[in-house]
Amino acid sequence: MITVTLAGRTIEVAAGTALQHICDAHDTPVTFGCRAARCGACMIKVISSADNFTPAGPGERAVLDVLALSPDWRLACQATVLDTVTIDVAD
């Protein structure tokens, strides 16, 4: 088990769990729109351990580039947690 600290809440999950599934299962404040890396509604900011996510794919990277976000931002619908991370929800 690993820990995901999301908007101040600590959640224990199995490594390799999609962040979208973590958010759905634990009633987090992450808002989802398309769930397909097109809208950017589910932006989260990685506070620590950015390397503990799967790399951003081309679709996610395109959305983040259009929104002019730095590499510490990710789309929750696309990220999979590999090890312990701390993230926050976009305002």
C-alpha cells in the first residue's frame, strides 16, 4: 500500500491505481468533465513526488500545454499513482 495525500486527506491505495479511481472511490474534491484528457477540468497540482506518477501521455500533455501549465500540474483522469504522492486540487 502507498499513501496519496489529496487536498489534505491521506488515502491508502495500491501502487498502480489510477488517480481517477482513487478520486471516485474516496469522494475527493476533484471535478471531472470528459475523463478523456480533453477538457482540463480535473487538474491537480503535484506538491511532492511528481516522479511517482506515470508520465503524461500526448493527449494530456497537449491539454496542459494549451492551458500553459508547468510540469507540476497533471490531469487526474490520466495519472496513475506508482508510489506515495502529495497533490492538491486546482482552484
